[in-house]
Amino acid sequence: MKTHVIFLLLGALLGVAAASVVVPPTLSWYASPGGMPKGAQVQVMVQMPEVIHYATSKLIMSQAIGAGIGAVACFGFSLFLASKRRETSAAV
């Protein structure tokens, strides 16, 4: 059981790390205007607190989703390894 919990936590950490690497470039790509000629400046007035709230909330939500996916994947992998160990010990 301890091994399964370790794999679960390791998967959650790996999922958070992967989301922290992937999500910021994705957010900047999603928020950039398209179809603008090179060197053209976009004149926009925005509410900076709203922009910061949007970006950080999306990053935190993506990290939570990444943690969940990583935890489930690594927990499944640990169950797979445990079943393989049982098969080899039963065959001996």
C-alpha cells in the first residue's frame, strides 16, 4: 500500500510540473491577437487585475488537472507493477 501512495504522489508532482511547463506558453499563444502584420502594435485598454486573475486561475486549474491525471496514471502503473510481481511470485 505504501508503494501505491508513493506512486500516486509522484504522479501528482509530475503532473503539476508538466502543467507548469506547458500551460504558460499555451496561455500566451491563446491571448495573442492573430492576423496582425509584423511589427504592428495593438492598442488595447485592459483591466490588469482581471487579466492577472484570469491567467493565474487558468494556471492553477491546469495544475490541479495535471496533478489528477498524473496521480491516476502513476497509481494505475503501480497497480500494474504489483500484479506483475504477484504473477511472478505465484509462478515460482
